[in-house]
Amino acid sequence: MPILNEYRAIESYLLIRITVPEYKATPNSTPVSTILTFSDAPFKTGIVYDGLLYAGLGTLLNVTSTTSELRPSSSELTITISGVPNSSISEIVNSKMKGCAVAIFRALYDPSTGNTLNINGGNVLARYRGFINNYTLTEEYDVVSRTSKNALLLICKSSIDVLQNKMAGRLTNPTSNKRFYPNDLSMDRVPALQNTSFNFGAPK
């Protein structure tokens, strides 16, 4: 943990990085790998970290709270982006958002100077790593002005949740066995033995 005793006041901003392997700006465009970066900083110029520019969304970005624990555990986190323009809706729908890796960092600043703090132990700090499990698009339509406001909700699951739900291995049948061992005959008689009753211990 960083030592902050020498600072009378600090500001913290969240940096969010989403890696989208199949990003499509239009329905007919070719999918490309893209990294989306944004933060809740009020700076219009954004924040540069690790060679990437994190666009400042200010109060348009909201992230639910998390719990700091000694051991990693399963947790859910929701990222809400308000004020999404109508032109960006197609990018969200056409891109493969589910399953994308999400990384959230916390940057500490000196409010009097606006500069990042030089902290023993490092600054920026990792806060969350997981994957997008689902997303929701909401729209508020104003009939009088005929304008709409869109919000994007990203429901994220931690890496622990993904590992707990992951299944690996192979089946005990000839087809699955020969995928790994083409010359192995040990599973060839499994279909014939299926649903066969064995009277173990009976006299010969």
C-alpha cells in the first residue's frame, strides 16, 4: 500500500481499459482488435498511462464499489457510461463486447497542482481485473425535444468467477480419446459396454 502521510489532500481517478478482440464500427466492417480507454477524470485532455490515452468522461462514468481483500474472490462490478451518442450505438451492438477483458486502475493526484503523486510503491494502482459478462443499453427519450439519452451498463465478472465456471478435460469415448491419442484403442469398447450391468463378485 502507498504511504500518503505527507499529503494533506489527494484526488483519485479511475482508469478503465477494455480489450475488444472483435471491434466493428459498422455492420459490414472487418473486425479488428481494439483497446478502449476512458476515465472519470474531469480533464478534457484525458490521462496518459502506460502509453495509452484515457479519455476523461467526468461524471458521465460511474463504477460500483469493490472490496479490497487479502485473497482474491469472486465479485461483480458494473460500469455505467452515460451520454452515449446515438452514432456510437451501432459500434456497441456490432462489436463482440461479451467476454472482453476489463482492467481498472486508480490514479492518485495532488489537487493543488493537478500532478500525479510520487508515491513509494507506485502510482497508478491496480484495482480490478475481470471480463464483461453482459451489457445493457438504456434509452431515455424526450418527446418534447425529440432527443434521447443513452446509457451503457457493462456487467463485469472477476477472473475468479470465470475460472470457477471453466470446464476442461475430455470425454471417455473413442471420438474424444482419439483427438488426443489417435492410436490409442483403450476407449474403443466403451459404446458396447455402455448401460451394461455387471454382477461383480458373482461366481464364474
